[in-house]
Amino acid sequence: MTITVINSLPSFSSLRTPIDDENVRIAQDGENNELYYYSARRKVTARPEAISISGFGQVLGEYDVYVSQKSLIFYSREQDKGLSVPYNLITVHAIQRTPSVGLYLQLERIPLTIAAAEHVNDDTNNADEEEEDENEEEPHDLLELVIEALEGYDTDTDIDQLFSALSDCSALNPDESDSEYGDDSDEDDGGVRVLSSRNEIYGDGHEWITADNVDQFTDIAVEGEDRIVVNVQETENGSNGRFDDAVEDDEQVAKYRRLE
Amino acid sequence: MLFFSFYKTLIDEEVIVELKNDMSIRGTLKSVDQFLNIKLDDISVLDEIKYPHLSSVKNVFIRGSVVRYVHLPAAVVDTTLLEDASRKEAASQAAKAGGR
């Protein structure tokens, strides 16, 4: 997932706290996109300041901040456009206390250009020749943003809420490509419930299906007293795997009858 | 879930998290979740000159997918126990996958 420039706000499925602002729209069909935090007209600064996000421009001025389930959104009312940042690009977020209170964000893999007229500082490790070409895009190592705290408000609570909202939403959006062991063993099931492995019938990961827990297995349905129907899905090479013999009709359903 | 449980036993210990973008952050482990997202308190960045960005920050949330290494104090880890547990976990994962 990459950062995208948006020209209108998405609709959100629900709000964590009541928000009295006509800019925030709730739609019944806003598919599972809960809004965890919202704040209008927040000053956002970027480091380095001259950085420009491809297709969007410089991060300068005030933005409405939306921490939604799907992405972090900065929306500018003046320019009527915004940035939608998926959480997998937010490597780190933190509460900054000096020089001012704010929410610090570190983003990666953002297509950036540095404004041709300015050289940020002499310590930049990129070759100066590349920076002078405004059209040149290269994924930078780091883009940092700071959402400044509200003045005259309960600053700490607001920043804490923003920090928590970001933490929660980041946890809701784990990377899919990572094969986090133990988390996605069910995805590779292909609908087939493994009752035992080749070598260990009673080893770790083994589970019996009984009348007591059959409800937990969504790919198995009990029909009447003497039939269990298992949903078999095709494996990648088109075969039904080990249940080939048991399939009786064109539907990919294996039926088992209790033996008398 | 082995390492999730393992990290929970290290809460309040000082660790150094090395990120895939080469930044290293030292701090006290305050929380971890099943995706190994990490929250650290009282952080300091190891190469502050190269990374002045986080010098004014006290607490961070680090996304689990950007972590390359977590450096732990040797004294708090029973490496033999951890190796045994990892081996068992790996074997049971392989068995689950092999049964298909």
C-alpha cells in the first residue's frame, strides 16, 4: 500500500467519540472504517521542511487530522485535497515534548522530491545533483511529520488520545506479507480441517472435532444425526486433494455418513 | 505466539530495538502485542548525530514490521530455555503445515 492523494474525504462507518463537525460524514455503508480520532485545523510540519510529496506538494499549513481504521488522513480545506497514509508506512510514532508538544510521525517509502531552489542542509547524504532536479523522485529514507499540539486546550489529553488512536489503528493493520507464524495457519487451510499431521497424531496443534465443539468449525456442518458435510475448496492445482474419492457430485462438497 | 509471550516477560527491561532503516532506539520495554509492535519509554537514539530527529521524544510506538533486531540484556534471558521452546514451536508449526 502506498500513500495516496485524495480530493475528497472517505466516509467513516462510526465514530469513537461524538464529533460535532459537518465535515465528518458517517455513512451506513462506510465499510468498517471507524474513525478513532479527529481534530480540525492542526498545524503539521515536515522535516526537512522543504520536502515535497510527489503529487501533493509541501506539507505546510493546517490540516484536518483523521485517524481512521483504514488510514491516517491529513486534509486541507483550503486546497481541498489531502493525503491518505496507510499504517504500514508509519514506522514509528511518538509524543514529542521539546521544543514543543506534538505528535511525531516517521514515515517510510514516501515518494519525495526536494524543492529545487532550496538545499536543506549540507549534511544530507544524497548527491546534490540529484536534489536539484525537481522531477527526480526517489524514495527517501525518512519523512518526519509533527502534528503540533493545540494551544489553550487540554494538550496532554489530546496528544495522548492521538497517540493511542494511532497505536490502535496501526495494530489493526498488520502487514499481510509477513508470515507471522501462528497467526495465519488457518488461511492456508484451503477449507480443509487438518485432524492430524503425518507423524504426530496427538502432537501440538492437533484438535478433535466433537459434538461439543463442532460449532466452532465454520467449514463443517452437521446435517441430521448421521451426516457431516465438509466444505472442500479446490487447492491451487485444481485438485480436491485428499478428498477426491469422497466427492460424489459436481459440487465441491464432501459428504460423510456415519457407518452403521 | 512464543515470542509475544517471551517479550511480555521482558517488560520494564531495557532493550535496544534496531529498525530495518538502520536506526537503533534504546528504551524501556513497556508493551508488546501479537504483531510484536513495541512501545518503549525513556528512549534515546543510539546514533544521535546521524538521527537528531527523535532527540526530543520520550515514548515511542514502533511498528512490528519495521523491526530488524531486538537486542536484549543477556542476564535476563535463559537462552537454553528459549532455544528449546523455539525448536518445539518450529516443529509444531511445521507439523501443522505438513498435514495439508
